[in-house]
Amino acid sequence: MARFIFRSVISTIVTMFLVSLALFLLVEVGSGDITVKILGVFATPEQRASYRAQLGLDQPWYIRYLDWLVGNDWRVRSRIGHPLVAVPNPQTKELEWWAQVDGQLVRWEMREGHLFALVRQPDGSVLEQPADDQWQQTPEGKEIFWGVNTKNSAVKWVRGEGEEVYVLTSAGMRKEGDGPQQYIPLRKGLLRGDPGTSLQTGRPVSVTLFPRVRNTAILAGMAFVVVMPLALILGIIAGINEGRLVDRAISVSSLALTATPEFVTGVFLILIFGIWLKIVPAVSVFLSDRAIFENPQLLILPILTLTAVELGYIVRMTRASMVEVMNAPYIRTAILKGLPYWQVVLRHAVRNALMAPITVIMLHVNWLVGGIVVVEAVFGFPGLGSYIFDSAIFGDFNAIEAAAMLLVSIAVFTRLVGDLLYTFLNPRIRYS
């Protein structure tokens, strides 16, 4: 058993690495120029080039992958010449990057050809100081300076050669002077809990992703608690009553539920319970981050929809497995020897019949968490599925990669849990 678990853990780690590499290449390399999707087709080549540089997309893909996975503060420190730290903003509580210079937190900015240091004060305010004495001479005779700007990037300024930079604002692209010639967006890396900044909101992905994950986890967890025990019980009842009326009724009903698309089931439930009977809210309108706790009725229709979709498939898998086990020779022998019927069913048949459904159930946990985009769209539920959809439409690759890796982590974790449960149910593996 220990050898089996060890192999499962190693394969899980290898799978995570390969999937992360494939995901990164597909999203950031294979999807073409991401700035076209973000800025629109009418953006000029100069605007796209400037924005691409600000996002760090002008760097080689393998450098960007390493930065995304393990961070780049350790690598950029040699260019800045000072330790880099991420500290929370006093107002938003979101992390900001600063350079630690002689015990002080410092950022820099360039205005009208002059360099200024922004020194953070204990109360969170900033004290501005001239910093033209910090330029460094290069062998080519140029004066350069590497520092941390106010947008959490390590940047390189060249004195007298400021770039014209196009900055994306809510009103469109704005051109500014005295811009840096090189950008390296700072991040701790995915393995340290920092997948980068959301291009759609301008906030850390970890901050914007967590509320969506929490909402989906609650919805999926409640649906799992409802559907899985119910599906297993119905599947077992159908299996031990093969060919009878109760078996046919459960089988036909489960097949009908499985064949009905999620949006059809959701719309019918909205019409019946939300609009005609007005028993529960028709849509999931979140007026605050805690709306899901303040009004649990928002979950009823989405849970019923997920239950209807998932119930039929698990019921049929459990029934098929139960029928196979009940026809096994050892079950018939146990019954012929006079053992009580329900003792044979509960002690011997059910345990062996659950081996196949357990694998299916673990795989369906992934769907409950990441594949409920349709259900969330029908009910306006702000969850992980709609988050991925909105990020993909906008072209927010940092958000897409973080959410996708979260789903991959759930998938491999549930597979590992399924392996462990399989070893518990199958003695041949447990004692090998």
C-alpha cells in the first residue's frame, strides 16, 4: 500500500508540473498577441508594443514561465541592488512591492527628466525626495537606474532617453513621457501564492479569485452533500431490484435527468419555483460578499439544478456496479448458505459495488467545482466558473492560469483521494 501511495504522489507532482507548463504555453505563447484582445483591434502597433512591455511579455517565454511559477524577486534583486519586499497597503490591505533601502521602504518615479524617491512612512503615507544622485554610469556613457515603480514592476530608466509610454485607463490609452525602457512585473510566483495581477481589475489575482472560489466551494459542497448519498442509495436500491418496477422507475428518471441540459433544468426550476410559485429567489443576486451567508435561499435553485444533472449519472453507474456484484458467485453462495439477505447486501455487495462509483464520484468533484459555468450563468451566480469565463473573454491570462491551476490541483487531489479510497475498498491493493 505504501508503494502504491508513493507512486500516486509522485505521478501527481509530475502531472502538476507538466500541466502547468502546457497551460502556460497554451495561454501565453500559443494564443498569439494577447494585447490585441485586451486593447482591441483598433489599437496602434506602438500602443500594443508599449503595453506588451509593461506586462513583461517581451521577455523569453521560459523566463516568464519561471517567474510565474517561482517568482522573480530573488532574480531582480541583483538589478535593483536592494532587497525587495511585499507589504500590505494600509487602505486596501493588498500587497505592494517596495525596495528596502537602509531600513526604509522606497519606490521611484520619473517626472520631467528627474528621478524622485518615494519613501513610505510608518502611517502609510509617502515622502517624496529628489534622487538624481542615484543614476549609475554605464561603460557606454549612459546614465541608467533600476528601481521599483508605483505599479509593482522593476523598471529601467535611462536619463535623457525617456520612452513614450501608453498607459491603459478606464477611458482608453493615455500617452505619458519619461517612461522606462524595460519592465519586469514583480511577483512571488504561483508556488508562493502569488499568481500575479489581474489585468481586468488591476488587483492581485489571489484577492479577486478567493471570493469566487469560496462561493463555488459552498455551492459545489452543498450539491455534493445532497446528490452523492442520494445517488448511491437510489443506485443500490435499483441494483438489488433489477428488472422490477422500482428499478425501471429509477433508471428511466435518472436517464431523463442526465439527458436534460443544465440550462434547460435551470430555466424550468426558475419558472416554476422562482416566478410562478415565488418560493425561492429566481436568480442569485449578491448585494455583498456575505450574501451567500445572509440569504442561503440563493443556493436552493442552483443546488437543485446540479443535483438533477449529477444524480442520474451516478445512479446509473452505481446500479450497473451493484447488478454486477449481486450476480457474482460469492454473493449467490452466501445467500444459499442462509446468510440474511440484507447482511449479504450491506456487508459484502455494497462495499465491492462502490469501487467503480468511487472513481466516478471523485472525477465529478472536478466538474462540480470547475464545470458549472452554465449553472452559474443561468442563475447569475458569482463563482469560479463565471470568473474563468469573464477572464477568458477579457484576455486576463494571469487570472485564467491561476484559476485553471486551481482546478488542476483539485483534479489531481481528488484522483489521489480516489486512489486511497480504492486501496481501502480493495484488499488486494492494500496488502500487496
